[in-house]
Amino acid sequence: MGHATFLGVRFSVIDVSTWPVVSQETGGLEPKDWICPPELVEEAAGREHLWLFKPVKMGLRPRKGGDMAPYRRHDDEAERIAALLATVIGLPSAEVQLARGVVGEGIISRNVTPDGWDIQGGDVSLSEIPGYVSCAGDMRPRERRGHNLENIRRVLKSALGPPGLCEDWAAFDVFVGYLAFDAWIANTDRHAYNWAILSRGSERRLAASFDHGSALASGVPDEDLLDKDPIEFSHNGRAGRFEGGSTRSLVELATEGRELAGAAASEWFGRIAGVDRTLVEDVVGAVPRMSVVRHRFLTKVLMENARRLAS
């Protein structure tokens, strides 16, 4: 069983190969299983006990001779690191654990829908706004018309933050925290399916952040990181899932969100700026089998993006 340390705590790779499949998640490019600890199956009529198992993804990269060679992506490591960093700054985020299932390595991500609540993706709410182009049927929505901060602020009006952390905050102030977090971890995949709204009767709340697998250079093999400048990589993070975002940086989008939000939204920028390098190194190094090359690269990316958010 693999393990690592984070601030004196040991993190293990959880064996979920015997966890029963409760249902299947059909959203995304590949179907995934919702699983549950065997001892909690009878209690899983709600959703809090369910975890989404996401196996390690494979990518393709060119090699000498012109053909394509498969390589192991690092989405699982990115999700685990992101979950730890979210905890560090108090950002509402899905709990994530490294795991090993029947099909091999991956992660499990706890359902962000508390028992008694319903959830719907941001795409559903935005679809009520004239001019918005829905993501339905489009698994790679880029430059989505109508997926902009003004419209998101509009659909989150009168909603509050997720149950638990930030539950007394305005929902859009918390959403700006998600944008600042994306800019920090270089997450380019905040499309309208990757944020959601909870409802219970007349009560509406933003769901905790989830699905950060496209962050932290997860699609770049270790050997390719040797030829990349982490500072340049940081500055190249684009908000391509938002309307007009391909020409705007993640930092610029987060800053615009802060200007549209209440005073509380600025706190996220301060929290990120207050994370020191030693803690960042500890978080990145908490993941088993992290190469020295990737550890150094991601540490520099996180520190540079924190600096940019603070300026």
C-alpha cells in the first residue's frame, strides 16, 4: 500500500476493489462508477456515502518516427493535490483520495451532494438565460457563448455558499474563490458542467468545487516538463471554457470576478498569497511516486500563480 506524508500525516492509496458499484455516472467522456464502502451500503440511499471512482487516464504523445505512443496522465495526482490545497485555504471542495480499484489505479471523489439536497449543473441554470449556448451533448465545451461571469452572477443571485464551509457567504463570492483557485492550480476546465447548484425546497446553494483533474500540468509527461519553463507555463493558463476566454488568463478572469463580487471575495486572494513555499512543497510531495522533476515544476507553478494573484 503506497503512502506519503503531508504535514506529519500519512496518506494511503485506498483499496476499493471490493466496494460495490451503486450506480453509474454517464456524464463526461467515459462512464464512471459511483461506489460505496461495503459497511455503508444500506445507508447510501442518500448521496453523502457515495464516491466516484475515476481510473487513471492514458494520453498519446508523438515519438521519434512520427507514430504516437501512450503515456500515463497525472489527473489522479492533480486531483489529490488540489483537494489538499483546497483544504489549506478553506475552500469548499470534494474530498479526494488516491485509490486502487478493480481496473487499476485512480482516485475516489466524494459526492458533493449532501443527503436531502438535489443538484444540477451550472449549464441547466444558465440555459434559462437568453443567448446562452448549452453544453448538452458537448463534452469539450470551449468559448461557450453565455458562459461568462455576469450570467453566472445572475444565476447565483440570492444563493449562498455550500453547506458547511462558507455557508453564510454569498454564492458568487465563493464562486470567485473557485476562479482564484483555478488560477492558482492552473485548472483550465471550469466549464458549466464543472460547477453546480444545490437546492432543497426554496433554498439554493453553490455546490463545493469538484473535478480538478485537468490542473497542475496533468497532461504533460515528466520527460516533457524538462523542456518547459514553469513561469511561462503559469502565464499561459487560459480561461478557454468561458466566453472569450481563450485570449484571457485564468488570473485575469479571477480578478474580474473579484471586481464583480462582494468584499468577501478578496479574501481568497489573500489566503492563497499567505501559503508559504514550504507548505506548497509538502502538499505536492504528499502524493506517492511524485517525481523530483514534477515536484519542482509544480511547486514553481503554484508559487508563481500565487504571486500573480497577489499583485
